[in-house]
Amino acid sequence: MNLTARRAGTFGATHRPRSYLLWVVLCLPLWAGCDGCRPGLRDPQAAGDAPPPADEFTFRGPKPLPLGGSPAQSGIKPGHWFTIGETITSNRDDQRGILRHLVGGVPGARSEALVDELVAGQPVPPPDRSMAWLPLVSERPALLPKQRTKRFDSRLLATSDALAPPTSRAFLMGQFATGSASSLVETGRVPVNRLVPEEYFFVVLTTRPEKFAILESADWVRPRIDAEFSEQLDRRNYRLVFVRPDDWLPLPETMLDWTSTAVVLWDDVDPTALTSEQSRALIDWVHFGGRLLVNGPAMGLELTRARLGPLLPQQVVASEELEPESVADLIRAWSVPADETRGQLGDDTTERQVRLAQRRESRVATAGPLASDAIAVVGTGDLVLQKLAGRGQVVLTRFDITSDWLVQWRSRDSFINAALLGRPPRQYLMATTSDDLGEKRWQLRYPSLEMADSADASHNTGLRLLARDARLPVASLEPEPANDPATSPATSPVTDPKTGPATDGSVSQPEPAADDSTAALPAFASHPIQGIGGWRDDSDLAAVTIGALRSESGVNIPSREFVIRGLAVYLFVLVPLNFVVFRLLGRVEWAWFAVPVIGLAGAAWIARGANLDIGFARSQTEIAIVEAHADYPRAHVSRFVAIYNSLSRRYDFRFDSPDAAAAPVGVLGQVGVDREESDDATLRFGYGEGPILAGVGVASNRTRMFHVEQMIDLGGAIGLEPDQEWLRNDSRFELTDAIIVAKGDAGQIRSAQLGELAAGGRTRLRWSDGAPATGGSGAETGAARLLGLLADPTPLSDGSMRLIARCEQLLPGMTVTPESAQNSHSAVVVIHLRHPAAATPVGDENLPPEVTREELLPAEPVDRQTPAAPPPPTESTPPTESTEPSESTPPTESTEPAGPS
């Protein structure tokens, strides 16, 4: 008993302290707490945890392409398509959403104030009531992995001044919505520069932008003029864009978005940096009028091996030593000479630069065989080579254009302006102000343009598209433009004596010429807002095509007289005539059975007379204009589509490649449309192989017009055989009613009637003098009328040759849903078989004011002779100024043009 009790007591005594110890251990974690009521004491960084992101998304705002190193190097050109790039980061979760973009403008001084606020760093978005948004929205899906930055590209049409005055600044707005969001989140409202009509992008592809900083102050970019005297201070010819060759080149991937670019200077960027789509777009752009400048020693060898190789005037295979005497001859030939009779000082840096070029040896020049159609630019020996590619030109310098002998050369701007860019010569002269002071101020004039103070768009870009820019010899066009600044005589440079005439067959107003003036009809029209190459619903070809579609689409609204007359005839047949007929037959009761028959017959008669379809019919009528260049298998297609609906319906236009753009006619306000046709349209990207113009509505018993443009593959090229006597058609399209029209160098006209030209076939040319015999009556179809107008040789430039034909095959690349029960389509094909030879470049009349005596110069143009060949070392050889890259300062946007070094 005692032993048992003692054991029990011992056990109890030892167990009690151990249980207390166990409870203490279990309660120790509670002593530190969970920090639930002390969040301020926790340091996430000390604990090794990253702080949660404040915003769900990081938006960097939409940016237009081409994209340079600063906002001043970007912009949009009114009436031109452009690519938008935007980068977004999802900070918290994987997200799926929709990204939308819009373009608009804010009028007047309010726009400038908003721009200052936005650029200052704290954006103050303008209220929506002050914005004029284009009724065309870009939309695409956006898949965002968590904490991954992705870039999305879409495309838009730049707003025209029909919606915003010229003094306004354009804005790009992005909107993003996820599947769980109930509203759109604005990604940014970014101000962008609006290019003036004659201004185009000058893209520089280089990894050493500091070498080209001197281009910012070139007088061919922005003229050197007195700010107090000239009204053209903000006018410029080019906007320089130094593209950063990072992971991707911010360049468009379709030629349709390259129309606002005039020149590409290719320095040392590897051609493999371009995507296949960008390379194809660049080649398309060159063939339709782009100018490609290649710095030969920097990247000529690599470009020769790339897809651009066939375009080069020299197949660069190696390097060789540059002959100093060749450089000296070039400098002397293109230095602006002195003219003591006119008080003009010559270029006093000529001999200094010659000595600099001769002192150094081991300068590099490209070596390799020349293309069969390559030519040397006059006055350069063989140091500057040129080759035509379609309508465009490729210019290759065999020397490095960043060489020191060019940098300090005062005539460098004249050299680049004429020899490399092909622009007209300039002259600086003094003029007296009209105020009481009578001060003398400097002005820039173009002697070859009747002393105009600026060159219009046709002299700054070589790009031309027939459907947008061609001028036709017709006295009246339909439809008349509505509320479009282009139709205002006050703004038309045609009636403004300051602009002067175009030298390359271009005018500034697409006003139809009278019948008695077609002899001087220019070939192209420059729009006073869009310049050359803009999206046009009111161009000559567009007006004729839309007018033909209205008559061919089968919808004519009946007049009031027709309705009253038809109703009277129907009631007369239904009641009195019906009763009298069966009364004479002695069967009056049969008149009731004749009522349905009379009703159906009357409806058919009314429908036939009103030219309307019976029932729930849909019809689609299309007229296309196909433009291509000899020996190039890709073509630009402009399609004008009319859709008639008996009941309201929405349609989708789907395309099978990214090289397409579409919008309802009148989206830019160039032509008037009904209220039912002014709804917003959506252009979707990323939902298929090409864009989709989605959900555009057509009202009941209405016809709506649509404007579509594409780049398509013809399946083969069309061109002349080497003997110039045979024409081959390697495309997959059969041509009918084919005609060739040619105009010689002296203006003589020849034509050849070919008839049918089978796909893959060839035919012999049988020439006859004079213009071809084509129809011209108003009763012919739209395609036949277009063929006759395009075959008219009046606007054809000397030295040109073109093939015009019809094509009855359905052009590929576009599908309209829902499909219409009735479809009709026709196309006119234009192949430019030969273009005029490149104009001989002419240098400037004198140097800019910084190096000229301040004496009043007469305003008459001075005849200048073109440098025929490298002359002997004298200082009186032909002029032309050249701008050459600098080797020191990085590129920055210049607010005032600086003088030459």
C-alpha cells in the first residue's frame, strides 16, 4: 500500500511540471503574434517579398510608326494609313482582353495647351466633347501573361482636316477591356505631330545616329529663312526619323502604311533585322515610287545578299580603295560657284575639302558589277549610282556618306538635295518688306517652279498611286466632294501664285480639266491637305468609279411623278378596266379572281420601272483598278464595292493577308453620305490572316459604298521582252481589250491594239501612230469607261508606256459575309511598262544667307547648266548643296535650322 501510494505520488509530482512545460512551448508562437494588428511593422523587402504592384496594368501609350528616338521624330500624315504600336504589362494576373485605338483632333489653341500639359509629364486628357474622333476604330485581341511586357500592332487611317482644322494637333487614344471589366480603361491619350501636305518621313536606318545629326539642320529638311519675314516657318519637306534597331525595327509591315514615307537612308543596319513582311513592304514601296538611299561601304555587301539585292544598282561583292581624285572631281563638280556679277560668293571650302580628301588614303569604296540598267549620277564620276525600280529609285553611294570631307563642305546640302534626292534647285534672294521700314529679308525660291517659295508634295516624294493621285481628262466627275477643303478655291494652290506649277506633271487640286485644256493636263494631283498618296474617295478615278457603281448597282430611287403615275395606272387597271373587261365577257364575278394576278403583274412592272429587286434580295457590285509595274509580280488593287440591301443587314469584309485596308466611302468627309451611313466602323486585327472590316451596316432599300485597297500577288510579272517587240503575260489573269499607249521623249504618241492576252501567253506588238480608238459614250459600263479614260495619252508623261486592259476574273483576297445572291465584278488593269528616265539633277543657284553677301538679288530665275562631267580643278563649276552626317553630336530635334558648319 505504501509502495503503491508512493509511486502514485511520485508520478503525479513529475507529470505536473512536464504538462506545464508543454503548455508553455505550445503558447510560444502566440507570443510573437501574426502582425495582423501591426501591419506597419512588417518590412516586405526585409522579408524578401516584392511589394505588390500598385496598378493592375502598365500602359505605355500608343505610338505611330515609323518610330524614332524622340516624340519630335514621329507623327501622322492626314489621310494616310499608319501602324500603331503599343506595349502593355499585366502586373498581377494573366489577362485576356480587347485593345482598341482611335485617332482624333482638338481644334485651335486648346489643342496646343493640351499638348503642353501632356508633354510636361502630368497628362490632362482633353474632354471628349472637345475631340473630333474619326468614325473608324481599330480593334484587336490582347493576351497578357503575368508580368510580361507585350507589344501589339494595329492600323488606323489618320484623320483628315475635314474633321479638325489645320491648326489642331492630333491625338491617339488607346482603350483596353478585359473579360471581367464592365468598361474600357484608357491606355493613354497621346499627342502626335501632324505632317503638313508637302512633309514626308525621311527614315534613317543606322546604329550610329550621332554620325547623321547634321541632317537635322539641312536646308532641304527645313528651309533657312527669316522667321519674321516668312509665313512658311513651320513648313518643312521631311521629318527625320532615326529608327532604333533594337529587338525589332519599328517600321510598318505593309506598303499601304508606307505612303507617308518618301525616303529611306540605309546605313549600317543588318537587313536580317527586318521581318519578311517588312522586307516585302519595303520592296513594294520602292516599286511604287519610294526612294532608297544606300550607304554602300556600310551595308552594301549584306544588302546584295538579301532580298533587296536585285534592286541595287551595283552588286557589291568586295571593297576597294577610294580614288582621291574621283572625290576631288565630285567636290569641284558640285560646289556652288561664285558669280561676281550677281554679288554671290562661291563655296570657299571647295579646295580645302579637296585637300582633305587627297591627304588621307585607304578610304573604302564598294566594288562589284553594275546592273545593266544602272547609271551614274551626273557630275559624280561613278561614285553615285542610280537604278530605277518600277516608279521608284535606288541610289547607292560607293563612298561612306559620313566621311569627313563631306561634313565641313558648304555645298553638301545642295549635293544631297539634287544628286541624292532629285529635288529641284533652290535660290536664296533678298526681298524688301512691305512695311514702312522697308527692310531686306532673305527668301528661298525655286527658279524652276516659277520662283515659288515652297515645293509641293510631288517634289518631295516619288510615290504615286493611280486610284488616289491620277488625273483624268474628263470635264465632270461624280460624286461632288462635300465639305472637303480640297474643293475650296481659296485653299487651292492651283489659284495661288505663290506655289507655282509642278515640274513632274502634278498639280495641287484634283479639279477636272476643261475639254480645251487637256493638252496641258498634268498626270497627278496633289491634295492640299493630304499631299500625294493619301486615301481618297474623291479622286478622279474614285469619282468616276463611284458614279458608275451608282448606275450599275441596280438601285435608283423613283421620282414622285413615277410613283403617282404608276399608282394611277395600277388603280385604273385594277378597278374600272378589270370590271369593264369581265362585264363584256358576262362574268363579272371573275373580276375578283383577276385581282391577285393584276397585283403581281403591277408589282413586277413597278419594280422593273423603279429598277429594284423583288423580295429579300442582296446585290454586290464591284469595280476594281489593278496597278502594277513591268517585271514585278505584285500589284496594288483599289476596289470600290456597292452593296444593296432590301432589308437592313450588317456585313463583314475579310481579307486573307495583312496587305489590305478598308473603310466606308466618306469616312474622311471627302464625299457626302446619308445619316444612315455615318455610323462608326470597326477594323479588326488578329482575328485571322488579315484585317476584318466588321459589322458595317447597310440600311433597308439602300446602297452603301465601300473603299478597299490591297496588295496582291499576280502569280507572275507582265512586261516587254528584251527586243521590245513582244509582250508577255506570266500572271494567272487573262486580259481582254488590251491596249498599249506610249508617248515618246519628244511627245509623239503611238498605240497598239492587242485584244485578248491569255495567262502565260505572249503577243507581238503592232504599232500605229496616234491615240487608240476607245469608247467614250455615257452608255458604256463603268469598267469600259475607265479603260477609255486611262488609255487617253493626254496626261501621260514623255517617255512613258502603259498597258490598259480589262479582267473579268474575280480578284482574290477578299470575302464579304453574308454572301449576296447577286454579284457582279469587273476590273481595269494598268501595267506601267516604261517610266520616264530620271531627271538630270541641277544644283542650287547660290549658297544660304550665312555665306552670301546681303545684297538684293533680282527675282528672275537664273539659267544653270548641269555638271556634265567632272571638270578640271576650278571654282566655277556647277553648284549643288549637300548635307552630310556629323560625327559628334547625337540627333536631337532642331527647332531652328542651323547653318552649315
